[in-house]
Amino acid sequence: MMKHEILGFLKDIGVDNRFISLWNGFIFINNLKFSRFSRRREELFLARFADCQVIRSKVFQKMSIRASRVLSKSLSPGKIVSIDKSNNCANLALYMILEPYTRKYGIRIIRCDEMEAAKDCEADMMASALTLDREVQNIVYQMFHGLKIQSTLSNTRSGGLEIIYPLINIPESWIELWADRYNLTCSKPTLEAVSKDFLNFFDQFVPEVRENMLKSALYVVED
């Protein structure tokens, strides 16, 4: 009921709630311009819902914008989308980024573990929390071990469900910065040490090294 009241009040004061993420009393603005969530509207909102917190996080807005480029092409209106149950920061970011699409596209989000999603979870598609760093780590591992380069992104189905990758263009560091800044309760799985050191070294000399490695790997796979 509280969520319904919050969303209704935001709409009444002129905020477009398709561009905010609502979670546990936090409102994260994912597009300041399109949400029309001005400081004056924030004052009106907090006068009514004093226990809530409005967050104008630039890094979260960047994450949402990058994810939207994937979601606009891969997400279908009215679908039931499963996400993993585990409480790591990437999964939390995934949920927060998808939450406005319950209003934009009328999707429903459910939590399943990987096996449930493949067998018993009543979903239409599965949203993976695979980040840019995780996929590039996979590519680096294959390179170092003389394996054929294969992208996780080529896995488009699992157990009959379509898989989408909303976080694939989002660096792990953005998610960790966001989680630390707002003291969000989530775990941070560590990257494989050799791959992490390799990427951190080249990050000093090559702009957007992760993004470029992913592009190159996809080019090789497609070719």
C-alpha cells in the first residue's frame, strides 16, 4: 500500500515515476531530466513521506542510462522477468534498474535461483547480472589459457527462457561505488586476481580498455 501511495503522490505532484527506482524507502532517480523530480517537488514529497530518502546519484543515473540501451532492445512489454535471488551488489543494481520498467513496460519481476529459472520459475525471460568486468574477465581467462574466445552473450537461452544482459556495459567499480556511497547491504564477489590485475594495469594506459576488449571479442565471435 505504501508503495502505491508513494507512486500515486509522485504522479500527483508532476514527477514521472517511470524514471525513478523505488526500494525500501529509497527513491533513486535514474534520469533527472525525464523524471522532472525538481528540488521543489522533492520538498513536497518529503513533507508527506518524511521517512523516505531521495537519492540523486550520478553514478546510478549513468548505470541506468547504459542499461536502458540494452533493455530498449531486449525487454518486451508485459513479460515476467526472473532475476537471481542471491544478495550481491550486481543483483541489487539489476533489480533497481529494472524496477521502473514495471511501470514503463508493465513487466513483473520475480526472484529465482538459476536452477529454478531454468525449470520451475514461471518467467518469460531471465535477466542476468553479468557485468562488463565479469565478461571481460572471462575473455582474459580464455586468452591466457589458449582457449577459443567465446562470449557469454552468445548464450541467449537457458531452459527455454530468453536471457538478457542489462548490466553488460556497466563496470563493476560503478556498482561498488554506488553501494558503498549509500551503505547498501549487499555482497561483493571478488574478481579473479590475474584478470583483475591485467585489466587494472592496462586501464592506466588504454581508455575504456574493458569496453574495447568486449567489442573486439564480440567481433571475433561473430566473425
